[in-house]
Amino acid sequence: MADILSAFARFAKTYEPGQVIFSEYEKGETFYLIQSGQVQLVKIVNGIQKNLDILAPSEIFGEMAILENTPRSATAIAVDQVKVLEFNKANFETLMTGQPAIAMKLLKLFIKRIFAQKRRFMVLTLEDPQARVGDVFLMLNETRTDIAEQVTTSREFAVTIDDIAHWAGMPKDAVQDELYRFVDQRKIEMTNDKIIVRNINDLQRYIASRRRKL
Amino acid sequence: MPKAIQYRKNSIIYFQGDIEDKIFILQKGIIISSYQDIETGEPVQERIGEGEFFGVKSALGHFPREETVMVMSDAIVLLFTSMEFESFALSNTRIILKMLKVFSNQLRKIHKQTVSLLHSTEQANPSDGLFSVAEAFFKAGNISAAVDIANRYISLYPTGAHIAKAKAIAAKAGSIPEKKSGGSGGFEVPDATSGTDDKQSYILGEQLLSRNKYSEAIVYFQNVLRRQDSTLRYDAMVQCGYCLCGEGNHSDCVQLLTRMLMEAPKHRKTAEALYLMGICNKQLGDAQKATAFFQKALSMAEPDLAAKIKKEMNGGA
């Protein structure tokens, strides 16, 4: 791929280790394809840095820049020396036409984002706050790929109350109340660093019944 | 090569919820796509035009079908597998560009709907937000990122509410040494090949492993293993084992975990190591050895792990 991409050298940018590529809350008009090096995505949650992912060559990031007037949702930092192709409105068609494999990759990424966004939307359509919190666990469970885990009905989630509040679109206090209700009903267990859903199938049935009442 | 298929009136091409690897293009006839509006739950019907692709998102994304597609009058459709579609589209970039446009519009629409449902509860002011990011990096000791973002704040919001503080952070460029260890939740960009904090490396490795990025995760666990005195040494060995097993490198996994079990037979992750040894031996075709490892693992496993072991012993994948 490096050879083909060299034709687009004029759109290439280099970042030194530790350099910020873009910051959370900045307006985004560009997105990137990593040619070499690694990029770390970080989000600030209540003043604490949370590492979201480490991206490797050939991965695309910042693609949500297509959503006009939407600030970046995370900070991208170069882990080592990083070379990227920078896409913007002006060069988008040139780059995509000249490199259909990148266009296909972006297409698949958009598909994933559409499904993820729709799923999140489904969570938000639930009016019952307890069901909404429960549905966040179902949503997170659906993205898991660990087949070995699927043999049991209990699921562990390394999430914080802030994470759940974000996905459920609810204040942190309200999420905490609903989580305690689940604990009282013996549907979940909470430890310092994880939340365990005792029976994901029971939770699925519960959410389905709440959804039918809409 | 795509196949032309004829469908009779009233037949169903696919149902909502089906999972399959097929993409269609309507050549001739009338077909209707039916689904529920995600906001209201109301049924929606849309006619698919001749020459239009359908089933693309679910096939390429490996998601269940979101709609039921029904034939209203005898129709001919071309059927592609997703691989056939990809090679077709790669030689017809115009099609991908057109789909990118359609999908980016769909993404914008659903994003707008989501934001409106959230009633702006989490829409922080971008100016305050940007400064809070600079401040968080600063407090965590990642001065270069803090300075970089503070400079962005100064240039974007020269009269912003936090300008004085942003200038103070920006002025720190080069004056304060970066923190060397995590300490109070501090974040440092890890260097997987040199002296990074082993706890940090371990956490990053775990994050990558949870996303099944085995080859990348292993680099971080190896970074831990390079430190002979690390308290996470044997935990990292087991995590490396998961990576190797996930990559299908069962022999190396057996070799590594044999070492781990010899050096630390009573480690808290011993049951997991034995479980992995069982899986690897099973994959390597030694069923007897696999059973022995599973039985040993079962004798010391926590309930969740025990369930996984039992599944493996009962012939699960």
C-alpha cells in the first residue's frame, strides 16, 4: 500500500512522538489514514484521562469530521513518529478516486458508525430510566466478540458510572440510583472496577418487555 | 460473478433479522423494503428503484438485516456475495463514492436525532471543553500535550474565559520535566519497546486484548516481561498466552505457559493458564493432555472460568 500512497505524498503529514494531532472539543474538518506509527485516542472524563484505543497503520481516525459543527469527541496523540494522510473536503474526491481501497475502508467504517449510532439511539428511546441503564449493558454486550464468554449467562463490564451516564444520556446520580435498584433486585453486582450482569438473557427479556410498552 | 435471480410476486428476498452475506441490485420489477422507524416504531415502506443496490450495509458490516424486502411484482435481481461486491466496487469507484455520500448523510441524520433526544444534556461548551482537556493533561503531567492544546485554545479563543490560565500552561513549554510514572492517574504515551511503566503497559495491553488486537497487545505484555522484577510478570505471561492462542499460535502459547506454571505454580492466574494450556493442546490434537489440563484448571477455577472450562470439555468451540 505504501507505494500507491506515495502518489498522495502532498497530503501526507508527520507528527513527532507525543504531539497532539487533534484535541477533544476542537472543531474537526479533517480525518486521517495512518501510514506509519501508532496513534493513541484519549478522552478526558471528569478530569481523568481515559485511553480509548491505540491505532495502527492503515487505520482511519477522525472520520466523524463529516458531521459538520461537531467537536472532536477524543484527543489523538502520536505514540511514536506518525505519518498520516490528511483528508479534507478539497482533496477527498481526488484521494478516494485514486485509492478505492481507502474509499471501501471508509465505507465500512461509516456502516459501523451508523449501526453503533442507531443502537445508541435505541437506548435513548426507552423512557423507563432503569430499562435505559439496562439496555446500555445489552448494547455493550452486542459488540463483544469473545465466543468463549458466550457460554455463560453472566457478563462482566469494565465500565464506570460516567460511561453508563454518557451512553444512557442520564445524569450520573440517576444512573447510580438505577444501578442500586438492579443490585437490590440481584440482577447485577458492582465492584470497584467492574459491573457484573448476573444473567444477560434475563436482562434481555426485561428490556424487550419495557420496549413493547412504548 | 453476480447471479441473476428471478423472484415471483409476493416472495420475500430476505427478512429483518436475517444474517447473510448477500448484496442485491434490482434489475427489473417492483420490490418494497419494510422496516420500523427507530424513533416512533411505526412501520415504514419504501420502494427500491430499478438499478438500486440493497442489503449493502448489513452484508458489509456483518449485521442482521434491518428490513424485510418483499417482491410486489415479478422481479429480476442481481446477487453479489460481499466479496464479489467489493471487487466490483473497487473497479467502479464512482459507486463507492455515491454510497459514501448516502451513508454519510444517514450518519448525519441519526447523529442529529441522537443529539436532539439527548436534549443537549452533555453538550459542553467547546471553549470550556478544550481548556478542560489542556488542564487535565497538565495536571496529569503530560506537559507537551497540555501546552499543545493550550496553544490551540489561545488561537481559537483569544478572548475566552480561560485565556489567562491557558497562557500560563502554554508558558510552561520546556520548563517542567514530564512525569515519569503514572502516579495519580497520570497518562503517558507508552513506548512499547523501551522503559515504559510496566503497569501502564499492562493496562494498554489489556485494552488491546479486549478488542482482540492480539499482535498489538502482545507488544505491551512483552514490555512487561522484559522487566524480570515486575509484579505483573506472570499476569502478563497469561495475557500473552491469550494473545498467542487468539492468533492461533498454540505451540508458542504452550511453551510460554509451561514456563509460567513452572516458575509460579500458585499464581492467581494459574487456573487461567491451565485453561489456555487445555485449549492449545486441544487445538494441537492432543485430547488426552487437553482433558488433563482442563480437569486441573477446573479444580481451582472461579465459577465463570469453570463454566468456560466445562464448555470446552463438552466439546465447545
